[in-house]
Amino acid sequence: MSALRQPVESGVMDAKTFMHPTLKKNYGHWAWHDRPRPGVLRHVAESGDTVWTVKAGTQRQMDVYTIKTLCDIADEFCDGYIRFTIRSAVEFMTTDEAKVDPLIARLEAAGFPVGGTGNSVGFISHTQGWLHCDIPGTDASGVVKALMDQLVDDFKNEDMPNRVKITTSCCQINCGGQGDIAVNIQHTKPPVINHDLVAGVCERPSVIARCPVAAIRPALVNGKPSLEVDEKKCVCCGACFPPCPPMQINDPVNSKIAIWVGGKHSSTRSRPMFHKLVAAGLPNNAPRWPEVAEVVKNILHTYRDNARSWERMGEWIERIGWPRFFELTKLPFTKYHLDTWRGGRSNLNASAHLHF
Amino acid sequence: MSKTMPETPLLDQLESGPWPSFVTGLKRLANDEGKPYADYVKSLLGQLEHSYETRKGYWKGGTVGVFGYGAGVIPRFSEIADKFPESSEFHTLRIMPAPGFFYDTKTLRAMTDAWAEHGSGLIALHGQSGDIMLQGCRTDQVQPVWDKINEMGFDMGGAGAGVRTSAACIGPARCEQSCYDTLGAMKSIINDFTDDIHRPSLPYKLKFKFSGCANDCANATQRSDVAVIGTWRDDMQVNQDEVKAKVAQIGRKEFINQVIRMCPTQALALNDDDTLDVDNKSCVRCMHCINVATKALKPGKDRGITILVGGKRTLKIGDLMGTVVVPFMKLETEEDFEQLVDLAHRMLDFFADNALEHERTGEMIERIGLINYLEGLDLPIDPNMVVQPRTNCYVRTDGWDDEVRKWNERNSAAAE
């Protein structure tokens, strides 16, 4: 047997290794930018050099042929350079304005929608789902595909008051992150425990420690060491499932989908905000999740039609107030909207400010 | 004999519609007869269809890695391998891209060729931490494909209780608003922490992210333990001719609505001659007016970084945003970058020494109090760290005079 190869522990490469020469030349010396049309950015350097960027959506989980198609397009129009965004859009950059329209036509013909710039709905950040994750309640890739099919015009145009970042997560770990609209699995029943397997598979003290509400205790079941859940305390978060797979939290019927709104990472205007629960109990209805799409579109279009220029979803709702949000969207307001977690009292209205 | 294509009536419904379909991509691989991945992906499609039918996932973890590293491969074994034996092993390799997700097509093609030879042919660009996700590899192919990718100059990403792969906004490569070299800072930090990325031995994960301004395009504030965000100390740059042009373009009323009224600290006013009046002492560097009037307004010239620590999602104590621990620090010279890397090491060491198992930095700070974190790292206290001072009187204040002396000493030292 040949000796195993030691890895070259090189870390990340210098970003300039793969940067278009015009970007390298003007690194740190850009003067201004604008958006000549949706899907296109124009950046002008202090030197006068100009770069046009055409942005397009992808399916993120890409087969090698899709990636090669993107490479062909980059070779044809962009001197062989290509870049991806944090939200898995692809960006093609050229210094030749005459290439912009043919590049857009080529991308659209190859099935990549051009858009995602400015005040549009960006691509939905999401996670692996049933395709690869070990704890998924749904298939984020499928949810995202089904949603983007319906939101594609909102991606291609800049018709929103501000940018809209939608996220999807297959469990409450929320790998998709905070979003103006977040589509997340919300389990509604405690885990179903396979007591035959717990002792052999789970490190019981760390499973007990993982529970945010101390609902798990050691127990002897059928003569075997196992764990039991105080179902009155359990918040059905699924935190015990990753360290202890015999505590099955995913349920084809009772793992529901919840919609959260008004999350925002940026400090632009307002401080960053967490997203807030607005709807729950939606069925995990693969392969097209029509009930989810209906709620998302309702919220999105209510925001589009009512918010002022540059208000993000959460800022708009802060201005108009939650009563008006529920009134406009016709979503029901329930006892589950009252925050009961620690610190949750700061989410209550401690004032005489009311909306009628 | 090649395996036959499974029936996938549910997945087939994800092939129609205008958005690119990952199912179509998987089918293309599955139908690519003669390629090593064809039967592998057929089997995968069978299992995925089964998940769509039963609404459950069927992957479990395990232990798979590459020689010399303790993390970076995400092992996946099928729980229903009896039904779908060809794809019983479907591991992911996390590979770190260059900061900013830049590629040339030669490199990307070479990567896809290696992956088509050894893996499933499926790649996610990119994972939520910022990795190239080579998804779907048999155990015996992990080392050979890793060797090829590593020889191309790429290194493995993080997983488990260690430093994770990082992400940065496009920064100075193409953005006039970026207040520091996000791409360079990410490289400086990550490449000094490769041991903690590849051999995880921390209480839990530790993430760094880099955004060039308060727009936070890298989603650092909430999605990283250590968020490095660009800002400036002097007055913002105003080109009054361009302000006038913008007012002429969109009209006074709209300029007032979109720029003046949206300023969170009411630091802006429109003068009678359509020039802009900026109260820079009230400005919080939020970027809004600069975003709207891109040609007219720019960050100031005395630029640097703000560091926020402790962002994370719900598990276990609830969502936390990062909060300010360093209001301003220059990041221009080599020494500045060394100082940042040194501070990052102190943050990691303090976390390693003080966090409980499975506790993130933000949770640790919540438990021990921010002051203990600051004193542990020797970071000076600053009113920029609070939204408001304490409102609760339950605190012992008999060290007050000493603290006042420290504050005065620091201020007089700064004045000299």
C-alpha cells in the first residue's frame, strides 16, 4: 500500500487568483455604480474603467453539465471569469457594453433567469433537505424551486419597495438564516423514541444537556437504559434529534411549515431584526407546497403594494403596526404569536400606543 | 448492465416551470450512461422520490474523512440502503473557495472533471457557510478526489466544533462602498486558523464573516460569531453637484421621502439650493442615503472596521445578534491586519477556555456577561457597545471610583 498523501494545508486562495483583470486593476478604486436595468449592474472605477455585471439565478444544487454551461457562457462573453453571490446567483462581468444584451439573451435561452438586483426578490437561501441532510423535515431545494417558479417575475423586475430576502430551512436550526420572509419547518409533536436503540446510539447526558427546556430525563424502558420526554414541557424543537437519531422528530403529517417575516441582517436604516412568526400549521405538501406559496405571495404582494420606498419588510410592519399587518394579509392572529421564551416580554406592547 | 431509471412521478413535477430545476440536473447525470455516476444518481433519485412519497429523510451520519484532517467530509449513509444500494454512501466534501466566490472557467472545469470521475457530478455553489459542496461521494472515492482538488490549490472547509469556512462580500473588488479589504481580511484570518478548521477541538463552532459596510451583504451580524463590518470615522463624502442632479432626477419631494426622511437619526436636511446638509456627528454610518444616491454620496476617507460578536440562530437559548465589542479599528497596514488576526486568536482562546460544551460565543457571553468577555480579551469598554445603559439597579458598584479613574486615564491618554 502506498503511503497516504499529506494534505497541503493551504487555506483559501487569494481572491485575485480568479479575478477579472479589470477588477484586479481597479481593486479598491471604484467610484460609483448604478443599475442600467434589472439584472445588470454598472460599476465605474476612478480610472474610468467600466464593468457591467449580469446577474442570473441558478438552482444552486448543480450538475456538472449546468456548471459547464455557465463556464461556456463565461468563456464566450467574460474572458473566462465567473463569480457567485452569497445567495447562489451567478455573476458575469464584462467591460464591453455591447456584450450585455447578447449575454442576457444567451443566459435566458439557457434557462437562467436574469435578475436579482436592486429592489427585487433575490434567490432563496436554503439548505440540503432530503437530498443530503441527516435531520431534514422537508426538502428545501424543492420548496425553493416551487416558490421561485412563482416568484420569477419578482426576481426579474425591481418592483419591490426594497430588496426581499427569502430563506428556507428544513428544521429549526434554520440554516437558511433570517429573512424578510422565512419558510421553516415547525414540528408540532414531541419526538417518537425508539427505546431499543437509544442506549447503543446516544450519549445520553449530552442529549439531556441539549434540550432547551430540560424536558428530557434518563429512564429505564423495557429493562434498557433510554431517555424519556416530558411532553408537557417539550417545545418540539428537534434539538435532541441530531445527537440522538432514535428520538425521531420528523413526522410526515405533524412536521408543519411556518412562515416568519421581517428579519434583516443589515444595519441599513434600522438595526438588524429577527424574523417574527406570522403563520404556522401549513402542510409539508411535497412536491409543490401550494399552501406555502399562497401565503408567501400574499405577504410579498401586500408588502409590495403598501410599503414606502426603501422600507424593508420588517420596517414597513414596524411603521404600520402588527394589527394592520394581520388585517391587510388577512392572516389569523393566535395565542402562538405571543412570545413565551425568555426575554419574550420585550416583544409585548408596554405602552398605550395602539392601532385602530 | 446499467440500472433502469426509477419512476419519479413526484420529482418530475419539479421539472416544469421557469426556474432552473435541480431535478432535471440530477436526471441528466442519471441518464449519462457509461459514466461512473449514472447508476449512482439513478439510485439517489429513487431514494429522493421515496422521501417525497413518505415526507421523511433517510440519511444518517458516520465517520468518514481524509488523511491528516479531522473534519470537512460530511458522512452520509442511507438508512434504506436495502432499497437503494448503489447510493448507500453519499458523502459531501466541503471545499473552501477563494474569498468572494471568484473562479476562472479553467479551474471550475477542472474541478467538475475531477468530481465527474470520482463523485456524483452534483455540486452546490455554495453551502450556507460558504463552501463548495461536492455532494455525493462513496467512501473509497473521498481520498482520491480530495487529493486532486487539494492539488489544484483548494483546501477543505470546516465542520463540527471548530472554526468554520468563512464568507466575505465582494468588497473592494467591485464596490466603492466597501470600507476595508473584506477579501484580504478573510484570507488573513482563515489562513491563520487552518489547524482549528481541520482539527476541530472547540466547545462548538466558531464563524467569522466579513462585510465591507453596514449593508452587511455577507449576513455577518446574525450569521457569525465574529462579524467584521466596515465603517468610517470622518465625515461622509458628498458631491453636491451630484446631489443636485439626483434631486433634479427624482424631484424634491421624492428625494426628501427617499433620502431625508429615511435617515434613522435625522442627520440629513435638504438645503434651499438642493444641496445636502449632513450632521455627521449624528450619522450612524447606516449606508441608506449612500445606497440611494450612489453617485453623490460615499463613505468617508478615514475607514476601518467594527467588530460585533455573538450572532447565532435559536438553538439553544434563542436567537442572538452580534453586539459591538470593537467600535472602530483601522485595517489598512500589515500591522493592522496582524492585530486583527491576533485579536481573533484571543477570541478563539477565550471561547475555547470558557464556553461550555455545545455553547456558542454569544451564549457564553450571555451567561458570563459582556464585561467578563471584554476584560478577558483586554478590550476597552465603550458607550458604542450599548443601546442604553443598564436599567436594572441590582448590581454591586463599590468599584465605581476605580472605573471612573480608568475611564479618565484612557481619555486623557487618547487626548495626548
